[in-house]
Amino acid sequence: MISRILVSLLAGIIVGPLARLLLPGKQNITPVMTVVLGGLGALVGWAIASWGKFADTSGPDVLQTVLSIVLAMVFVAGYGMLKGTAK
């Protein structure tokens, strides 16, 4: 489980900024929080994919990746609304 969390945080380096790029408007959050929220999206996306039995594929995990990005977008937007930084 610890390794999955670390891998999710590493994935957050890509997923978080990508989520912010895809969201309309400007999100005034720090780069560290962007990575953390991206990592959270990747971790929750992995958990849902595991629960839904589509995490173990022989090729690239496209559904899991798309789910992670969408969840990261939700987390970034939610954090922006919570902190009042979304514009």
C-alpha cells in the first residue's frame, strides 16, 4: 500500500498539472498542492479501477488514467472553491 501511495504521488506530478490545464479559468493553488491533488486523483482512480476490476490489463490502463485525470480535476476545482481561489 505504501508503494501505491508513492507511485500515486509520482503520478500526481503529471496528473495534477494536466488536470489544471484542462480546467477552465485560473486556479491559484501552489505547485505542491497541485501535485498532492493529482496524486490523490491517481490514488482514488486506482482504487476505483481495482474495485471495478479493470485495473489489471495487459496493455496501458487508459480507463484508469482518464479516471485519475477526471478525479484530479474534481479535486482541484473543489479545492479552489473551498479556498475561494477559483476564478
